[in-house]
Amino acid sequence: MTNFPGKPLSSCHLRLAGAVAGLALFLSVPVTAQQFSADTADQGPVDLLATIQDNRSTGSDEITYDAADTGSSGSAGSITSIDDAVKSVTELPVLEVPATSEPTQPATIAETAADASTTAEGDSSGTAASGTATAPASQGVTLDITQEGTGDTGAASSDSSLTGSGASLQKSSAPVFGIANIGIETDAGLNATIWRDTSASRAALLLDNDRVLGSSPALSALAHDVVAHRAVPPAGAAANADALVAARLDWMAASGRSQTLESLVGQLPDEEPWLDWKQWLVETQLMARRDDEACRTVMYQVSRTFEPFWHKAKVICSAAMGDAAGARFAADILSAMGVDDAVFSALVANLLDDTDPGPIDPSLLEPLHIVLMDAAHSDIDAAALGALSDASAQTAVGLRYLDADARLVSTWQALDRGLVDHGKAAKLWRSANFTSDQVQLAAARHQSQPSALTRALVWRALDKERSIARLPMISAAMDADIASGAGLMMAPLYAELVRQSLDFDGAADAIAADPALSVRMALLLGVGDMADLPPQLDTETARAARDLLAMIGGGEADIAPLDRFGLWHLLPLIELDTPMDAVMNAGDDWLELASPDAGEPASFLSVSPVMLRAMEQAAGDGRVAETVLLAHRIVGTIDLAAIHPADAARVVRALDKVGQPATARAFAGDVARAHLLMVMRDSGEVMPIAMVDAAIEAAADETAAGGNGIEAETTEVADEGAPAVEEDAAAADTDTGTAETDAADATAETDAETTN
């Protein structure tokens, strides 16, 4: 600072200058001391507790400074005067902005989006009119190349690549249409014009996140791809970019798809109004043990703000680098700043000094606390897991130190949202270290009050059961899951257990002795997987179930499966490809097919006719994104067996019309599976295993004696309350009217909402 003649510095000014210099030193030390080196970035995930323990063993907590890590402002010791100190505070280098995982979009895309939005709104004052080409930058810094008619070109005029009237390079904020362009490339056959002719206000309405989860896995997956896909924004996005992007992020967060959300948030600038999402991104990266990515952003932010979150995250980053002394110092600075977080302090002490944090109130937990618990190898229970938002559902599955209950619950949430497949879910449930309850107790608890935890517990208990007693208990567990709306998700998991059970001693005899059990297990395999049927269950029932699903998927039409199961009301789905009259045999008569049982009425839940019309109108106009999101909203969380098949057929036609035939057939298959599960539930009572054993023993005795006493024994068992079901077409032609009425009653409360 220069002293002008006649104006000596007062003591007040000197004290102020000293304070500024102290502040500069405070800010420069943590930034330069904690920068991640290239070696650290290449190491991948870091076990924080192991890292800290390794550094303890060296007996030194010395912090070293590297001039190469001090950025463009020089080393920590380069401040030699008050002027240098003030400059270091007020002129932060632009080059410290961290790179994102997504490449910066080309200028041509941004120009196209801007032109499209401007044209739709009738605004002629876009960038094309001014002659300015602006490319969006992922960190809020853009490069403007402006051709001006006159002016001093400076050094740029000497470059052969910039000739003519001249060019000026300057930093400016990211244009709003650049923000609206964020997205990822998906594999759903979508192009960049899926939002064509859809207004931004209508898109925001369709992205309302209260209708994110759906009962059809196929339809939910397509809706996710539409929301995440990189495409030309809807008309009017230039004026509503922030609101539109926020709606997409909220939708993705409610769906729990953490990986896609990470990619989208990584493309946003490190500034308001996106800093809350940047904090979520850092939490997610730390939970996924990608410390190098998270800590680059953290170190950048701590040099700009005193927001407690970033300085708490800096404590974790210091620990990740093995700098225990730096982590303790940063924690002390937080306390000096007045940040009162007893839980954070206790968990930091647990991580750094291996002290017992004591009991923790789950209501006080935050995501950063979960990061510390996982880093310190502390068990995270189901209550603590509640500290994470829906946006972290996919990330939570990968936490290493979830306790048994939390592991079971997080896996079910991920499976229900389509974030993991059934094979991975089975592995995660089996990996949970706990002593399961007796299978009878677990089954009773699940039947009385089914939940994510009881559902996982009973499956795990049945997985450990290694006798034929497993089979009737699988049937009972599936009944509870079907009634609670989880049958479609649990069918593949139980189909795996059924296949294992067929190798148990006495399994073949048990299935042969109980026709109802045979029908149920055959239907479960027919719905749950498409692998080859085992000989014990390669029955007409199982084959008919698979034939029906093949027809729904566009295969050859046949009336036999419909007649066998009494599912004539699925005709609208089957006739999407082939009219049934074309496959009728010569001489067949519809009135003759209408047996007394086939004539029973069925009840369904009618979805909103207005919404169906809106979906069909959007499909007719080629508005792809609008059609998919409307279809997803129409179906919602309604039990697929309760939706009228004619309405489901209209959804299939609309998806076909916008070029999504694969999802259309998969959705129709989901509906057919739901109906087959209802048939399974109503196919008769399964005998308790003790009665099956008695029937098997009696059959063996009578066979040995050369008599026919098995018929009398079977009749006696049936009289005791376990009626046998004949394995033929007449017995399997089950009336589902009552079940469908129950399903309609169960969803009656949502009827008013879905028919707005």
C-alpha cells in the first residue's frame, strides 16, 4: 500500500491492514495445504480410517507445502506486503474452477437451442441478431467471441485465425438456454427433438415429482430416460430455464436415481441457485468413496465462502489425505466460527482418535454424518439411513457399513425403484450378516403387517430353510406380497427359491400330493422367470402362462391360455396385433365359449378419460416426451391388475405411435403378469406341510400293499380344510372377478386423484 505525502497512516488503518493480512494468511494456508495432487487422484477410493491409522504409524503429523499446488497466486509465502495480502483476498484466480465430469457443450448446440426458444416466443432479440456466438460453460464461465464493426483489436488482430473487424474475449455468466441443455445420452432410442412442440410450462407440469414412482417397471424406466435425455429444450425454455432444470432435478431425485442425478448436477455451474445441489453432489461422491472428485470442489468452495457445510467437508477431505492434524485444525476453526454440531464433532473424534461417539439421536443426523460413520467403520442402522434423501437411494446401497436391517431395507428400495436387478438384490440380502428369525415367525410378521423390512426378512428366512416346508411358505409369502402391491417385484426372487426347492428330498412327492401347490408353483415360475421349466413343474398351467405372455409380447395369438385362466378380459391387449376372430378355429362360436364361469363380470379401476385423451392427442402430434410422461402419470402406482385392460391397450397404442414399441410390449407384459399373479392367489389353499407328509406316507403304504387307499386319504385331507385342485383346464379356469373387485376397492381412494 502506498503512503501519499501529507496523509500518514493512522493506527486504525494499520490495525485494519493487519487484520486483512491475517485473513489472507488464514485463507491461503488451508487451500494450499490441502490441494489434491495428481498422485492422490489416481488412487481411487480411499478408506479414511485405514489412511489415518497408516499416517499415525509414521509418528508425524507434519503438514508440507508444495509450491506446485498453490494455484496461480503463488506459494503461501509469497505475501510480502499488505498490498499482496489485499490482492490475494480480492482477486481470486479464475483458473481454480474445477473441471466437471461432463464435457462443455459445443456452441452450435447452444445456438440451436437459443434460436428454437426465441422463435417459439416470437422474440427477435436473440444472440443471432446481435452476431454473438456463446457456448455454455459447466462452471458458470463462458467465452464470448463478439465481432464488432469497429474498435481496437489489440493483440487479437495479429492472429491469422481472428481477422476482419476484430474480436474481444471476455468472461460472462452462463446463458440461461445453456443451463436448459444439460442431460445424458440414453439407450432408449430417443433423439434430440423429444420436447418438440411442448411448451416449457407444460413440461414443468408433467415433471411434477409427486408422480415419479410407478407400478410398471418398463414404463418407469422409459420415463427416467425421457427426463434425463439431452435434448433441445421445450419452447420457451430461455425464459424459464432455471425452473425447468430444477423440475428435472427434483423428478430425478424423487426417483432415487443417484447416478443420473450426479451427471446432471455435475454439468451445472458452481454458483447460485445450484449450490444446494453441489452440496448433495459432494456428499454423494464422498459416500461413493470418490474423494478426489469431491475434494476438488470442496477446496474451491472453502476459498470463497464461510458456509459451514464446505468447511465441514474440508475436515473429511483432510482426513482423506491422511492429514489428521489438518483435520483437527479445521474442526477447531469450525468451533471458533460458532458452528455448534455436537454430532459432527463426536464423529470426527471417533474417526481421528477412535473415541466412542456415544448414543446419537437419529433425528440430528445429516448426510455428512453418514459419510463420517461409514469412514469410521461404524454401523449405520435403518433409522440413521433415514437421514439420506430419496435422491441418495441408489448411493445408499453401496455404503459398506450398513447394519443388517438397513442393508435389507435399502436393497428393497433400490429394487422397487429399478435401481438394481433381482440377481443383485438376492446377493445383497444374502450378504447381510444377521441371525434370521424362525421362518414361521418371519412369515407371520410379514402377513400381519407387510413392509420393506418384513418382506426382506421373510425372503432371507426362506432362503435359509432347506426343506420342502419352504414351498407352502413361499405361497403364503407371495399372497401377502400380491395383496400389498409387491407381487410383481418379488416373483423373480421367489421363483429362484422354488427352483432350488425342487432338489430337496421329497419335493417331487409334495408337489404331486398337493395339486394346489403344483398350480401355484407352476404359475410362479411362469411369471417369475423365462428359463426352461423343470420337469416337476413342466405342466399345462406353466406352459399356458408363458404362452399368454408370449401373445401379449406380439407372438402368435391363441385362445387356449385365455380360456384356461378365465382371463378373457385381456382380449384388448392381445388384439393389438392380431384380431382374435382371425385365429378362431373353423366352427368355433363365441357364445359356446361363453361358459357360465366365463360370463362372470370383472371390476376394474377406470383411469381418467381426459388424461387418456390428452396422451392420445400428444402421441398423434408426435410429442414424444409429453406422451411418455402422460402415460407414466396415468398408470402411476395403481395396481396393474386393477387397471382396465382397454385403458392399458390405449397406453400401448400411444407408445407405439411415438416409436417406443419395446416399452409398449413390456408394459403390456407387466399388466399380464399382474393378472396371472391374481390367478395364482385365487387358485386354492395349499395344504400345510404336515398334511402333505401324511398324504405322502399314506400313498407309500397303500402302494406297497397294492391297494388304492390313496384316494380315501386324499379325500379325508380335503375334508379337513385343504381342498385339492385338479390339474386340468376346468379347475384352472379360475374366476378372478372377486379378486379384481377387491383390487378395485383397495384403490378406490386414488380414483378421485387419477380422474381429475
